[in-house]
Amino acid sequence: MERVYKTMKNAGAFSIAMGIVAALIGIVVGVGSIVSGAFLLKRKSDITF
């Protein structure tokens, strides 16, 4: 029975760690998108088709 608890503890810790990593990646991608969009809007007058 103790083995089951250890396995559950490890799985829970892994899930929490992956959740934190996913949140950080989401924040980085979001900030990158905002910066990229702001740069495009700033240089809008330079774009010609």
C-alpha cells in the first residue's frame, strides 16, 4: 500500500511541475505575441504591398 502512495505523490509532484512549466511557457508566448504585434503596429507605415 505504501508503494501506491509513493507513486501518487510522484505523479502529483510531476503534474504540479508540468503545470508551472506550461503556465510559464504560456506567459512567455503571450508577452512575445504582444511585443511582436506592437512592433508591427509601430512599423505599419513602412509596409507596402
